[in-house]
Amino acid sequence: MDHEDEADILLPQANQSKFAPQADDPWVIRRDRGDAEIRTYVALLSTTTSMIFKDSLFGVLAIVANVVHERNDVTRAMVREWLRDPRDRKELAATKRSS
């Protein structure tokens, strides 16, 4: 039996999952962290700027995002927060709790 045959066997079982959350399910938590489209754009653009310039350039990313998306509300601080490493957030939270 090859991997394709095994996949065919497993797929029907995966589709019969009893867990099917609905939009109004009280156990599903959705965090609104702003406009996902612009956050994704900034994240993708940041990988390129980091590779080329070896720097994050948060302010430049904010300006480019505002121009491309015809906005004026994206700030350097917002971009920095969007691109912050999740491990940094945990360390910051731990530091705040210990103070």
C-alpha cells in the first residue's frame, strides 16, 4: 500500500469530525487585531525589506502601506506591533507581572 492509498483511507474519516465550530459558538474565540489584509501586506513586504536592507524599516512600511491601501492611519508603532515576535510579547508580559 502506498501513501496515496493511505491518504484515501484517512480522508473520509477526517471529514466526519464531530467538531464543527459555528460563527456563534461560545467556545471559539476570535481576536480582532485589525485589518487582516493590510497586516498581511505589511508582513510580506517586511520580509523583502529585511532581506534587502537588513533592517525592519517600520516607518517606511507604514508609509508604503498607507499609500498602497489609500489610508492614512497606519503608524510606525502599529507596524512594529504587528511584526513583533510573539516570544517578545511573552517576555514583556512576564516582566510586567514581576514588577
